[in-house]
Amino acid sequence: MDAIYHIPAMLKETIEGLNIKPEGTYVDVTFGGGGHSRAILGHLGDRGHLYSLDQDADALQNAIADERWTFVHSNFRYLSNWMDYYGVEQIDGLLADLGVSFHHFDCPERGFSFRHSAPLDMRMNQTAKRTAADIVNSYSEEELAKILYLYGELKNGRGIAKNICRARSQQAIERTEDLVAASRIPQEMSKELARLFQALRIEVNDELGALREMLVAARDLLKPGGRIAILTYHSLEDRLVKNFLRSGNLEGEIEKDFYGNNLSPFTLIEKGRTACAEEVESNPRSRSAKLRIAEKR
């Protein structure tokens, strides 16, 4: 199932970078198609254990029959609570494959892509109340402009927000094609449309807020010598991960001792590795992936 659901980027490099201990305790906070989880289990011995989190119930169709594996149906922002629940005080490694799986983009009815006609949904967790349609129809022009600029990095966010508000005053924006029409972004400007949909998806799922909470929990849970491996797919999440792994805090401020030594709890192992040409050719979506790995000091 996982090849259809999602093809993990830089799988070999990520698993090698985790430096898996056979008896260790690991967490895959983005189970998805299960590709990374299966690879981690392949390196664990009888006493090792893997916890995999995913907020999307669809991921359960990729469940693994293995006593060393526990599935947690939850947003990774609750990582700390779930480790408490299972009595796990420390972990040997954590993997996060951020962004959106193939499954979400290729499942038209979920509304993640402007290429399909679908309800404007975009919820990763289908039990969550707020959809993209709710945001598009209820946010003020100022609020819309802000998320389009911050999360979509759309320089014309203000103009697009104005177009959306003008269109919704005539008729509610309920479907992906309604949003495309309302935005007045020409179909051939696919990068702009992708950024518009990205901005709304990040807002619907509070992706950056969840990422911040998960990073802090991971830092506190990792054993000395434990590793964190994160794959990012756009500049917003990558900047956050890069600064956190460099400094050990969400502000990205590097603290130094009296002698000028970096006091970050992490040693950087991979500083933004990208996929090789062969992989990009066979899996074009790996083109935007960046792999960052750090070890707890």
C-alpha cells in the first residue's frame, strides 16, 4: 500500500542518519504510508520498539503487524503526552517527514490540490471542525492577506485576499474551483496557485504551531546520543527546523558560554541534504525535500 500512499524521499539517507540502535526506542511522528516505519523496524532487534503517529485515520490502512510497533492516531504536537501515556521517558531517535503525502494530493475529495474539483476541505485530521472553506468565507480581508503573505509567501497576498472577499460577497466559496476563480490567479500560474493552497492548508492544520510543539518535545525526550531526522518541503518549515536544530530553541538564538562555545543541545549531522538526480528523476516530488539531522549532546 505505501508505494501508492506515499514514496518517502531520501529513505536510505534518513535511516542511515538515524544511526539506529537495535534495542532502542524510536518514534516516527509522520507514519503516512509506513515506508519509514517499516525501514526503522527492519533495523530494530527483538527488544527495540517503534511508536508511529499520524492524525489521519486513512494511515491506518497501512498498519504493520509487528509486536515491536505501536500506532498512535494523533497529531504529533501531542508527542510528549503520548510518550507519558506509554511510560516512555526517553527515546533514541525521532523521524519526521513533514508536508503532505502523495495520498492527500492524489485524493481529490480531500481538497488539497487546485488540480481537482473538490470540496474546499484540506483537513489532515478529518474529525477537526474547521475546513479551508470556513477560513476563506469567514476570515477578514486583513486576516486572509496575512496568511497568504506569511504561509504562502505570496507577494500579492493583499490583492488576492481582496479578490476572494469580493467573490464571497456574491456567493460562498465552497469548492477548489470556486477558490481558483475567486483568487483571479490565472491557471497557468500554477506555482502561485500552489502557494495559495499551501497557505490555507498550513492555517487549517496549524502546521507550524504543531511543528514547534513537536520540536520542543523531541528535544526533551531524546537521550544523549539520540538523533532527530527531519525532512522539510518548503522554506517556512525548513527555516524553523534549521534554526531549532542549530540553537536548540524556537527563537533560534544561539547561546554561548564564557569561551564563546555554542551551548546548543544538538550537534548537526546533516545540514539540509537534498535528493540526488536519480531519485528526483524517479520521484519528482523529492526535488523540494531537505534532510536535516542532529544528535543530542
